[in-house]
Amino acid sequence: MTRAIVPLCPPTLAEMFVGGIATAVTFAPDQRLYKLVNIPVKREQILRSPWWIREPEFDRLRQISRTERRPLSEVVRERLAIASRWNPGLDGLCILYLARHKLGWLGLAAGQPKFGENLFGWGEQVCIPDLEWRDIAATRMQVPFFQSGEYSLVPLP
């Protein structure tokens, strides 16, 4: 039997997952990752934060937004525990395609009660701490993003 050595999520990042539990995942080329960003979009800030969501989680959050008739930014802020001081707008959308395999971690977002907002977490999040522009095949910005969640995204190839 062979055993693989799986790297642990760095402790300062692991504490952002429920119970400090994150699963190591190798994300494949062409994997689509999503992040709500602030307008105006500053390219250098997009990769400064290692936090992303996969397409199925983005679609799930949009469905919650529609069902509960709440702005998508509000649902994303709550479920991914994104404090306003970190990302005040959540009014633009960045979608990227990976160019190569990247190691990251996947798990549920831990709540952030210390910020005085309703940031209860439990949404699925991705952490790729060493993502660089050379790791990305393509990006797509949708600015401003229709926050209601009712509007279709422009189809991606």
C-alpha cells in the first residue's frame, strides 16, 4: 500500500474553516473559481486574498438569494463570513480559469462573530494561498454584477 503525504492547511488559514478542518484538493487546469470583488477592481488586489468559491457553490448562493429575495452580496457575506472591512462592496464578479494544477484547501467557512455582522459562515470556500497570475489561463470580470441573483450571467465558453 502506498501512502500520499498531504500537506496541512497553514494554521492561520485553517482557523477560517469550521473546526479548523479543510481538505487538501488539487484543482485542475480549466477549474473555474469565483470571487465577488469591490468596484473599482484593482487587479493587484484580486490575488491578495486566497479565498475563492467553486461554481456549484456560487450557483447555490445565487439560488438562496433568489429564494429568500435578498441581494446576492448579503447572502455571500453571511455564508462566507466576509466582513465589510475586508470587502465593503461585493459589487463585482471575478471568474478565473486555472492554467495549471494548484494545491488548495476546501471546506466550510467559519463564522466571524467578532465583527458585529451576521457572518455565520457554513458556505463552501476554497483557499489557494500561493495563486499567482501565471497560474491563471483567463479571467472574466462582470462589473457591476447584478446583485439580485435573478439575472443570468453572460455565458462563458
